[in-house]
Amino acid sequence: MSNVVPVESAAEAGRAGKKASARAQALADRLELGARALAALAGGLTDAEWQTPIPGDGRKIGVVVHHVASMYPLEINFAQTLAAGEPIAGVTWDNVHAINAAHARENDAVTRAAALDLLGRNSAAAAAAVRALSDEQLDRAAPVSLNSDAPLTCQFFIEDHALRHSYHHLARIRAVLK
């Protein structure tokens, strides 16, 4: 994950007069909107709701909120790989499932405060990294092993992973709470 653009780099770009493109800004804004919506819902849960398992998934709601937060750096690292014109190779859905299962075991007792703190920090860093991308970088495509080596653009990958992730789990959590 050494390729992840730290928030400081994005801030330095802003101080140097580099403004985010309209596309990068819109992507980052949508990413932050999803993270804020997830945080707002999670922040209002009862302790019992926080511990509720999600049917068909098995993870507790709190674990899933922490999961979304913890995946931003990896998702942005992959997007930055595509932005550089490099493929995402050797990553399979079995890898993803193993990462998710290990995360669930290691974070089974995660507190709401810890999950919300991580969600805030990592979504802000992810949005800053997205804002640092040029339109040319967003348009670059390379094979993605998770998608049968289909050549996907950086923008599509951001939309399908870092941006969509919070909305996907937010909808699943809302369905459980109905």
C-alpha cells in the first residue's frame, strides 16, 4: 500500500495551486457522501443494533462498518495502480473473502468509537487521494484480475469499489434494521 497518496500529498498539491479536476472532485464528494451516510446511521445505532449479525453475511453491523473503513486504503491503492497504467494482477475473489473473514475475526469486538474514527480518517484520506488524480489518470485502463482481467479505467474502479462500498453496506444494514 505504499502507493497510496497520503493526505499530506494532496494538501501539498492544493497549496501548490493544483486544483482537483471537476471529475475528481465529484468522485471524491460522492465517496465522502457515502461515508458520511454510513457514519450517520452507525452513530445512531443502539448497542444491540451494533451487535446485530447481517443475514447471509454473518458479520455484525459494527464489524461491517469497520470493514468499510479499513478497505479504503487498499481500494485506493488499487485505483492508483490503474491510474499509473499498471494492471491489478493476482488478486482473486478468494483473496477478498479471506481478507474479509480475517478482518471479521480480528475485529469482532470493535467499538463504535473506533470504527467511526477509522471511517472518518480513511474516507477523508481516500477522498484526498481521489482529488489528486488528473482526468488523464482517471481515464487510464489496465487489466483487473478481480474482473476476469477486463481492462477497467481508474474512474470505474473507484466508483465500483471505494465509492460504492459504503452505499452497498449501508443498504444491507438498513434492510436488517427494518
